[in-house]
Amino acid sequence: MGLNLYRTLLFTSQFISTFSAAAQWVPVGTGGSAYSIEAHNGALFAGNLGGPIRRSTDHGDTWTETNAGITAASNWWLSSAQGILFCGTQFGPAFRSTDDGTTWENIGLLGAARGFIEHNDTLYACQWYSGGVDYSTDGGATWQDTDTLIGVNGLWPMISVNGDLLVGGQTGGVRRITHSTDAWTASNNGLANTEVYCFTTVGDILFAGLGSGGGVYRSDDFGANWTASGLDGNIVYALHAVDTLLFAGTSNAGVFMSSDSGATWTAFNTGLNNVQVARLTDDGVYLYAGTLGGGVNRYGVTTVMDENLEQTIGISAYPVPCNGILTTTVQLGASAVLTAQLLDATGRAVAYQQLGRVSPGTHPLVWNVGTLASGLYTCRVQIGDQADHVRVLVE
């Protein structure tokens, strides 16, 4: 049975990521202190000091507890790395989930793991109390110590930039290595203080959020030198970038936004139910703020069209019919946030892919349909606020 699986949509617009002036923050249900939030494999996860991990598959409209296997009460950090979801706890070991939070496995790291990141194909974890960074080459099953970090404690953020791994501490500032066996070196030149809570990047610009009223600092040479970038007087717990927009979450003044790489900032708090913001993230559809007392808040990402440019979106799929590996190809004429779902005949999602913001060009999406029941399925692709689909036959 053959199907015509190619459609082309022509839009006389270019999609530019922005946020609607009419929109506002909306609380989405968890309550309490959402100390950590993380988007992972199409779901949103929230960790709560003194409470369980919760998962939402509908952008925060509803939540379910997903704590099976976690034996510690204070789930204060969630990170997605190497396709695995990790949970660090305040007074116990760390845990990992390879089934999207359904079950969890104890992986040790008793120093209150505060972050997990992949760097140069190696997994790293920093620990709050022990002041150490560990690394794993087997997805977090076993861990080894990196070189001792002298004079750095309260480890919190990590980021991989330009071939180096940077870690920040509540004391001691920024340290960096290239490989797991390297000695750590300081990278604090120009910082107002050495209390570092967060990192992010906008293009090739690196940003750090400081404590003790230090505000935001930026580096144009990947952390070798730093200059002030606004919000002085604020403790900045969270930084997050959506395309070229930079967001900062503060300890007592809510969220700020910059559209000019930190040169100027605007308060971004309409509807926000708590101004103590611990974490910011997005899933390509919404921006989320984890607050200390108001749970999770979300803000809808919309698209603004520039009528002078043209974007072509081509969608195709092969082979037809399919009983093993199905490839759907999306061709973009301009940068866009791309998500895709594979739906069965009832409309139930059986698979999900989130590519985030991708560049113009061709993007293959590979699906393993060998275990699916025979029948007609729909591959639904969403690009910004636009969506389209192709139908595929699985034998």
C-alpha cells in the first residue's frame, strides 16, 4: 500500500523567537518550593525540597509523583544528560532514571550532587558539600574523582564551552579543566565576587550569575575574563537563554529579560506568583520558572512573523510501508523550534522527539517502529506555533 508522504508548506514569514506582550506567567500546580525543574524527553520534571519528584506530560497542566526507588526526601536538583535523567538529593545519594522518571537507581555520590553535565563524551557531577567533581564513563553507574578543588565549596553550576568544563562555587568562584585528569585552574578575572550560582550562553557569549548582589557578568573569551552585565544588587540564582533572549531569575526580585546580550534588562514578572526564582528552563513551547514557595510558573513562547522573508517547510517519510526503522525528514528554510510526535490511530503519542531550536536545512528524525502494532500512524511536526503531519503505514 503506497502513500504520498510529501507535503510542502509555504509561509511568507520567518519565525523569530519572542514572547507575546499580552502573555503572562501562570502557576501550574506543583506548589511549594520547586527548587529544580528540568525538561526531559517530552516531559517536565520538578524537584521539591522535602517533597517528591513530579512529572508533567502536558506542560504543567497536571502532575504525577514519580519517586519509585528514591529513598531520600529532599530532591533538590534535576539534570538531563546523555539521555538519562539524574536527581541529586540534599542529604542523601544521587539517583538516575533511564525510563523517563518511572523508576530510579541509587548511584552513590553522597556529597549532595548539585548538577550533571556531559563534556567531551564524559559525564560529570559536582557535589555541594564535598566540594568535589566526579566523572563517569558508563552513564553514571560508577564514578571517579577529578583533581582536588582547593578553596572551592558549595559547587553548583557547570557548563561546557569551547572545549573546557567550567564549574562554579558558592565560595572560590569559577574553576576550569579540559580533561577529567587535568588540574583545575581559576577563571575569576574581573568578577565582583567569587560566589557563582549559574551559567548560560547566548551565542559565543558566556554569562554567570553571582551571589552577594553581584548581578550578572559576561565573558567574551569563554571565561578567561569577565565584565559586569547588569542587575547589580541582585543575587542571581538562574540564567537561561531562549535563542537570543536572556532570562535571569533572582532571589527576591523575580525574573528579568535582556534582548541585547545583557546590556539592558527589563522586569518580566507579570503574573508571577513568587519572586524567589531558583531555576529557569524551557521545552520549546513554554518558559518555566521554579520558585521558592510558589511552585512552577510558565510563560508561553509565541512566534512573531517577519513578512519580508520566506520559509519553506518540507516533510517526507520513508520507507513506505515500514516495519523497522522509519525516517521522517523535515526541511526548514529558517531557524525554528522543532518538536515531533508519532501518534497511533487513537491519537495517543507512542514516541516523541524534541530537537529544540535548529538551524535552517534538513533534519532527519529516526523512529524505531519495529515493536509497534501494524496500522496507520501519524508523524506530527510542530514548528513554533505551526504544525503539520504525514501519515505512515506500519506493517
